Amino acid sequence: MGTSTPELLPGTLYLLVMRTLAAGPLHGYAIAKRIKESSGAFLTVEEGSLYPALNRMLVKGWLKSEWGLSESNRKARFYQLTAKGRKQLEQEDKEFRSMVRAIKLVLDNA
């Protein structure tokens, strides 16, 4: 088995970001850090993927943002789930868990 970081399945980045933001607002770097820590350092979200995804989620109305100061007193954009984003999170979480169950069935029974 290699030591490279696995690629996220299509669509899972939105789910991971929304789940991470369900606990409260965070800036981009903190979102990436929390995902990495929560996965036991198994998942790494690159800046080049995270910020375009955050912008798409803002356009979809799933997130809102405001400027504030980070822990290091730097200006940072903080992202927060909207009501629409919470509904989307519920839907995506349900769909993803169903997909994982189906994949597991195939792996266990094929």
C-alpha cells in the first residue's frame, strides 16, 4: 500500500466542508485543518480545491461568509452554514451513507 494521500470521491468535499461547519463558523485554513485532524490525518484538502468549493457553496446559498480576525490576528473570511446548507448537509449525508452501505455490500459479497 502506498503512502500517497487518497483522492476524495466526487461530491464528498462539499459534504466534508458542510459537516465541519455544522459545529460553527471557521475560516478556510481552519476548515482544512479540522478535516485533516478529524480523519486522523488521512484526508488532506488542498487550497486549490477548498477555496473554489467554498465559492461554489456560497453561490448555491449553502454558506454565508463574513470577514473577521483569525487566531493569529490575520484578516480571514469565516464561513458558516445557512439554513439551506443545513438541509443540503442532511440530504448529502443520507445519500453518502446509503452509497457507502451499498459499496460495502458489494465488497463483502462479490
